[in-house]
Amino acid sequence: MDRYLNWLREQLSAERGVRSAE
């Protein structure tokens, strides 16, 4: 499940300009 959440966060972060991409 973590992989899915990580992927989802990456998609959302990418859409926001990688705002919370560490």
C-alpha cells in the first residue's frame, strides 16, 4: 500500500510543481 501512496503523492506533487517532493 505504501508504494501506491508514494506514487499518488508523486503525482500530486508533480502537478503542484514538486512542492513537497522532499
